[in-house]
Amino acid sequence: MASSLRSQGWFDSREYYSFARRSTLRAQGLTRAITEGKPVIGICNTASDLNPCNRHLTQVAEAVKRGVWAAGGVPCEFPVISLGEMFLKPTAMLYRNLMSMDVEEMIRANPIDAVVLLGGCDKTIPALLMGAASADVPAIVVPGGPMLSGTFRGQTLGSGTDGRKLFDLYRAGQLNDGDMEELECSIARSQGHCMVMGTASSMALIAEALGMTLPDAAAWPAVDARRFTIAEQSGTRAVQMARQGPKPSEVLTIHAFHNAITALMAAGASTNAVVHLLAIAGRVGVDLTLDHFEAISNLSPLLLDLKPHGQYLMEDFAYAGGAATLLQHLLPLLQPDALTVSGHSLGVQLAGHRTHPQPVIRDLNHPLDTNGGIKVLRGNLAPHGALIKTSAASPSLLTTRGRAIVFESKDEMLAKVNDESFDVDASSVLVLRNAGPHGAPGFPEWGHMPLPKSLMAKGVADVVRISDARMSGTSFGTVVLHISPEAWIGGPLAAVETGDEIELHVPERRLTLAVPAGTIEQRLAKRPAPQPHYTRGYGKLFLDHVEQAHLGCDFDFLKRN
Ligand code: FES
């Protein structure tokens, strides 16, 4: 038997339990020739009927198994918690850290020599990466792939992005119930995750840029044959990694994060990816901060012409060359020596990639914008930072001073924006608080507040919205998010009053409450401390240990020092 396999600690001794464990493996009818001394490859599967974006991963796992068997390994598929963005209340984000703990402990506790991680919907790839990074057993990600492009009455539609736009037409009475029923079947028409550059697509791209997937893994649609080819190849590669590595801690270096953030900015990808990258970095002891994002954003041009900021969809991105083409265009800005799970550096890997003329992925000489899609703001309203996705914002609103209208809760906000007599104008700044990790709780995607009906009636298409919430990566508009510290724990957002003036100055990266010095502190001192949302169970664990947005919202005890 080879001496380097972790699984030997379970199967290779003369003790009773080694015999008993081997016998249970043999219960499948496998011969000793098949099982003895072979790498055991875990297939960590997030397939679930409660997570429609990941349901097809059962088929993807079969392709991984083919690759494992062909390379001389023994595949062992196992389930972990799966987080479906559309179903979970109050938000899937409440459970990301719980899922990451499940992943970490199931890898660590089992006789696994390497693991293939199958994810798709928004939180699943982040949680898989966080858990695998903590377990630090060789790991390779196979993203589930996006849905095919939506189609509706001759229009190509992107889930989330166009869904929101069309729902606003429904709110305005321009579409009826029959139209919406037809739309339901047209906008999500295959297996896979949302097919704009939302959070799921962003995290697949980031997994590839981090070096945690084989090349060309991020973009193929979930139903494309090449999705299954990548899965089979990943199973084969995992068998090699079982003996040779690399481990996640060897791949997830500061250079890998540099490459991932560069790709994130060039793609105009989801603001949620910032939180997830901070959390993944914390699991491997890489000291990543919002300053890294800001610095790289200033150097990385926007190259990807995808919704929600552009015109195309993930299917077009795949046919245009996918993440490998984007990364190759970005090569002068990347750290090419970063190791990937292929065993090669990113630079070596990209050297063999062929590109072809196409309109979706621009090159460095023809960017959509000269710098990246996400900016970090600071100021007396966000001492630890806030984010704005400038690529999806209205340029005319990036320098604004307006009257604050404060909502204490999501319910209050929804009631007001749907009230046709709501007193708001185009220069108002809508403020939602108590929507952060502690306040909501769980840090939901409430930050993209719907446009007030009274503004839509006047033809206003965007208004500045600020909050301590997140927003879906599929959303758009001039939306400031992730204000840290959040209002619930006494951040300055709690001191804003309706009628105050708020200044947003993105060119100077400022978010300011225009009140006399000392006002914020005086108002906060009078504010009663709110009661926690949970006093028992996982909710209490979450509230006791979750960190703020600028640190990645991981649990403090899960970070590696
Ligand atoms: Fe799963 Fe959008 S709902 S990726």
C-alpha cells in the first residue's frame, strides 16, 4: 500500500475497526482489488430538491465518479447542507457559516484523501471553499453551471436582473397576471444557477481565478456536455491530488486572492463576492482587507459585457471563451505564478488557452470602463467601509447630496415604496437600516429597495439607496451596501433621521451624513440597545460570533490565525 494516503488511518491496520470499516466498504460488492490502497475521493454534493439551482448535481456527481474510477480511485459521494437562495428565510446567508462547518467536519471526520466540491447557488461555493480551506485536504471545485438564457416573446432574459425589471412593469400595471405566468416559465428554463453575472456566476468565476477549479470550469451551462466533461476530468485530477496535492492552503495564497479580485472587478461581479472572499481568506490566514479590493479596483478595467451591467448572459460568456479568456486578457494584471489545482501555475495554464474574436469579453485595450466595477466607500456613515457597484449604478447619481428618508425595517420600506402618495423625489436618499448580520438578522439581500411607485409614475428610473444589507448580484441601480458597522450594533447608520442630508461622493470614495460634529455620537447615546433576535440554538451561535461585513461575516472562532 502507498504510505501517503490519509484514508489509511481508517482502513490500513490490524485493529478490529480497520477490518470492520473495510467490510462496510465491501458491502457494496467491491472486491479487495478495487478498494485496497486506492485513494478515497469524497464528492461533497449540495444537490437538493430544496435548492433548484443545484438539483442537477446528482448527475454531475456521476460524471465525477466516472473520472475517479477511471483514474484508480474510489468515489464516495456524501451530502452536506444545501442553501437555496430562493427558498431560505430569512436569508441563505444566515446559514453560510453553518454549511461551511458541515463541509469542514465531514471532510475531516471521514476517510477522504481528496474531495470534489459540487456547488452552484450563491452561498454553496463560498461555504464549500470555506469548509475545504479549513479542513485543508486536497480539494477541487466543480461549479454546477448557469441556466440557459431566458427567452420571452423574442427577448433574451437574464434571471434576477430582467425579472426585477419586468416585475416593476407588473407593479406599474403594464404587465398582467397572465404575462407573469408566461414569464415564470420563460426566464428560468433549464437546470443551473442564475445566468447573469450574479453571485453564483461570480463565485464560479472566482473559484476558477483562485485556482480551485480546472481551467474552463466556470461558465459552461449546467446542461452543456462540457459541464460533465469538466466533472469527469475533475474526478480524475482529484485522484492524482490525493497523493500529490496541492492542498487548499497551498493554492489559496495572497496571489490567488489578488487574481480573484482582479477577475471580480473586470467582470463587474457581485458585491457579495467581496464578503465571501474575505471569509475564505480568513480560513487560510491570508490578511485580506477592503483596502485590497479598492486598490485592485483602481487598476482593473471592466472587461465583461454581461448583465446586470451589460448586455450578454453566461451562455454567451461560455461560448466567447469563458473565464479562461477573461483571465488571459487580464494576464498583465495577474500574479501568474499562483498555483492551481491542475498542478500548474495560472500563467502556465493560460498559456495554452486559445481565444477567438467575440464581443462579450473585451481586452485591455478596449475596456467597458477603465476601472473595476466595485468601489469601497468610507466616511462618518461607514467608518469600516461600505460598497457600491458602480458598474450597475447611474453615473449621474455617483455624486449626490440628498434628503434622507429612513426605514427602520424591510416591512416599513415595502409599505412606503408601494404607497402611491409616498413623499419622495429623485434626489432623495432612501435609507434602510437594521438589515445587517445582527439587525435583520443574517445579512439579507434587502439593499436593492424597489423603486417607489410615486417615482416610477414620474419616469424616474433610479434613486440612491443606502443600507447595511446586501443585494443580489443580479440587481442594479445606485445602491450603497454593507455599511459597517451595522446600525443594530450601534453603527452611525442608526443615527440618521429623515430629513438629514446625505452626501455620496464616489469619485472621492465618501459617504457622509451632513450633520454638525458630535451629532452622531449624541444621537447614538440616546438610542436604546435592541434585543437580540435569537436567544437559543444556531441563531444564538450566529449572533454571538458573526463578524461584520468588512471582515467577511464569518464566525470569529472559525478563522485561522
Ligand atoms: Fe440560485 Fe440565483 S437563485 S443562483
